[in-house]
Amino acid sequence: MDTCTRAPVVVNPVLRHDKERRESLDGNWHFRLDPEDTGLAERWFEHGMFAEEIQVPGSWQGQGFGDTTLETIWDFRLDVRALRATYTGTGWYSRRFTLPPRWQDARLWLNFGGVHPTAQVWLNGVCLGENHAPFVPFGFDVTDVVHRTGDNLLVVRVSEDDRAMGMAFNWQGNWSGLYRGVELTATGPSYLDQLWLHPNVDAQQMVVIASVGGPADALGALTLDLTVQPLSAQAEPINVELHFTSACAQVEIPVPDPLLWSPDAPNLYRVDAVLLSEGQVLDARTERTGFVKLSSDGPHLLINDEPYYWRGSGDFLSNPETAAPDTDRARWRRKLQTLRDYGYNHVRCQSYVYAPEYFDAADEVGLLIQSEMGLLGAWSGHSQWHVYQWPQPMPDHYDALRWQWNRVVERDVNHPSANMYCMSNEYGNTAHYPRIAWKGYHETKAIKPTALIIWTDGGYHPDMPADFINSEAGSNRRGDSSGADLPLIQHEFRWWSSFPDVRNIRKFSGAIRPYGAQTALEAAERHGTAHVLPQAAANSQWLQLIEMKGKMEACRRDNPTMAGICHFNAMDANPSPQGVIDEFYERKVADAATWCETNGDTVVLSSLGFDDRVLAAGEQRSVTLFVSDFSHP
């Protein structure tokens, strides 16, 4: 029986080729918790008779499966009920389906967009395999297992084995589940496995690397019809035919004067690929990409050879609607456009990576995303077993960390927004795992040549791989005297927080509870001061804004050659309301135009120190004004 696992696979693509054969299994599934973990021994996979109903995609705790006990939010060490329900343990899903009649003679695949923490999958009582990488979409060849007529029973067991591999997925509670879509796809005997697009700005060409699977003796008859065209302008499509003599083939497609992708002009191209054998369509796929070149010139980071000021935000998996990574593209388009409106052009995902739907929206609005899959050890919080960087790439974890890292880079290879990668958090100036770091650097560049890569966010060492530095602006740029001439982004500036806003409790109708505001409210009620909380939140937000504005402008003024600032954060992160906007990406006190006076391409800066901005009646100040200008063009 052939149960060949594929990873990464494409699930829920933003564009779908009209010759693709793809059916969603999303929606209502049956579900059962297994707190005693007896389901395997009792062979639940043979019947899948679970009484509860659950929605896929989603997390089960976010849908109310569990109890009302407390759990510890691992960096703040708060004991709260963060999600609609609390449960750490095993859960089982089941669903029945029938094949479309037109698929009776096809090769068939069962694909999962993402499961956290660990998945074990059965179809019609046959174990297809497991997945131990929560960030990676995976699939199985089910051609010889599926029933061509009648019902098929699909059962998935989700267990705790690889929760550490989800890293900061767990920042706001231990959620679990099938958090992205599940799909059936059909192909011919040969199929298109991977399709990597490498737009080359300088050469004005699209390098296409395609790999196929299937019978080796069929390779000589395979061709891949490729069509390249911009999405945002009328242009004649460029058509190329690629022939296979081995399982992997490459072609360079000239694209004269390509429309470039940048935060200011996020132009995208559509690439259609159809795999044929003697005129018969075997498989098809549509991908999007963008022509973007990231580079540096001394202290400056460049996009398409123009200097840009990196105006970044951290993100702590703030998805109050879902807890798990949100897969609603429309919601992400609105949220990420809000970030762009407030001047941000970069997001750092702190020790995790979002789902592809997030990158689809980032591609469209013009945001560069820094993904962090913990190759050298992720920010995983505090416990009696580990502090901060964990799991580290020791022999018991390295293979799994490396496999997940590379598969995620492959997953996102065609996204122009997915062009920054970081291997760890805050290793400072100590070189940890240099051989692993350099191997990861070169493997990433081989998959994604345009990517900017750093070994740690929050440190520098001359022997470690870094295309830029993310560290403290006041530490002589790099914390040592190596003389390295690399762009510097100010690290995590600066965690200013307002008071938890009880007025926002009404907004929390999804998977995550307003546990920060609820904690403040419960404490205030014990002391009879609950009535002051709304005004306390409002006043503290104005004070927070004043400090954010004054100190971010001072950092930019005092470090005129700095490449950018990563503001921690643009958005609130329950239970730490540290953003200029809230968790729902809605305004607190400053509108977008006001904040862009601090966080824009061009900013007027004052020579006044922060404390000098408080004046008494009759006092005078002499002020020098500066202009920091990174406008485009």
C-alpha cells in the first residue's frame, strides 16, 4: 500500500486553477475529548462514533471543549482561563465523505493545512501516518485506501506529543486542533509536487523550479505549461513550456520591465501551471508571487535598491477570534491594512509563524513578515524544565527543528511578504550552535534566495550568520568592536503598556476571553474601585501615546543611520495592552494620520529630551528640528 506523505502541500489556495480538482472537507465534524487517552487502546479509529460536533478549521478549546479550570500563561505566569475552555490532552475528530463521481479513476490525496500539536490519521480504519510539525501542511496518498463508492470514514487523533514544536503558538493558552482546512485533491498518475517561483529583479526574469512525482518511466512524456502575467495591469501573458527529463526541472522566463513589489506598491504576478502528458491534464496549480529585491548598502536596508526605514511591529499570535492562527483572509486584509495605514511595513512573528492565509493578505497590502521557527531554540517561556530558548537543537530535537524550518520556508517560498527569517530570540552576543546556524542559513538561501536571515533577534556575534542586526541602538550598534557594517534595527522598542481596558470586554465574543481586563476588573471589585476603570484606561492610553511618541522619535533622532525600529507592539497583546491599536486592530486614542507623524516615511523630529517636553507657565525652550526622510519615490 502506497501512503507516501507529502509536505508541504497546498491547502486553501488564494487562487484556484480552473483545471484543479480540489474538494474541501471543512465544516461540521464529530468530536470527542479523550482525557484518559484510552482511544487508541479502544480502537476509536475504527468507528469514529463521537457525539459532539465541532467546526473545522479551529481550535477545540476556542469552541468551548474543556472545562473552566485555570492554566498558566507561560511568560506572564498568570493563572487564568485564557480560552473559552481549558483542556490539555488528546482529542479525536471524525468525518464521513464520498468521492465526486468524476474522480473514480484519479490518484487521490488527503491534505491537512495544519494540526497542533500532533496528528495521527486513519482512513477507513487504515493508519495513514502522523505529523509532528505544527507549522507544516501535510498530505497522504490515499488512492489505494479510499472507497471509490459509498462512505469513507476519516478519523484524526490530536495529541500533546509535539506541543513544544508549536513554540509561541501557546503564548495565550494551550489550544489544540485542526486549525487550517482539510481537503481532498485528485491528480493523474503523475503530479506536480512543488512549484518554486524565484523572481529576479536585476535579471528581469522569473526562475521557475518545478518537481513532479509519479512513475519514473512517465517522465519523458511530461510537460508543464506555464503562464505568467501581472494581476494589477493589462499585459500580454507570457507562455512557456517546460519539459522533464528528471523529477525536477527549471526554466528562466524573461519578464521585461517587471512591476515591482514593495510596501508602497505591492504588485503581484499570477503564475498558472498545468502538467500534461500527451495532451491530457494530470494536475494544475495557480500561484502568486512578486518581484522584490531585498539588500543592504552600509547601514541601510534596501527594497528594490531604494533605502527603506523598517517600521516594524511584534506580534504574539493575537487572534482573539480564533486563538489558533486565523484563516479568514478578509479579516486579515482589514487588519493588516490597518497596520499599513498606521505606518508599519514589517511584522515580527515572535517565535512562531502564521498560516499562509496571513501571508496572502500581507502580499496584498505590502507588509514584510519575519518568521521564526526556532531553528536554534525558540522563545518558549519559563517552566521548571526550560527557560526561554527551548527546544534547542540538541540531538533529540535537531532533526525535527530543521525539518520543520525548511518545510515552512518551502511552504511560503512564493510569498513576497515572506522574506525575513530568524532562528532564535535574544541570544545576545553569545554564539550558540554556529554550525547549525550556518547550515540553516545556506539551506534557506537555496530555497528562498531573496530572504534576509538573522541567527537571533536581540543580539549580534561576528561568527554567526546575519544579513542585518536586530539589537539595541545604544550598544555601539552591535555590542562589540568587530566593525561589521550591517544595518541595525532597534530591538523590541519598548513594551509601553496602558491599563487593561474593561470597555473592550464586549468585543471578546470569540475563542479568547478578555482575561487581562477581567483580572483587573475582579481585583478592582474586591477593593470597590471598579467604577474608575474606564477612565483609568482612557487616561493611561493618552500617557502611553505620549511616551511612545516621544521615545520612538528620540530613538530615530539619536540614531540617524539606524535602519529601523521594531515597535513592541503596534497592537495590544492580551494581557499586555501595549499597542497603539487594540487586539482587534481598532483605534485606541491616536488615528492613523496622527501616528504616522511618528511612524511614517518622513518625520519631523525635535531636539527636546523626553523630560524637557513638560513646560511650566512662562518657560521658554529653544528647539532644533530635524527631518528624517525615507519617502518613496
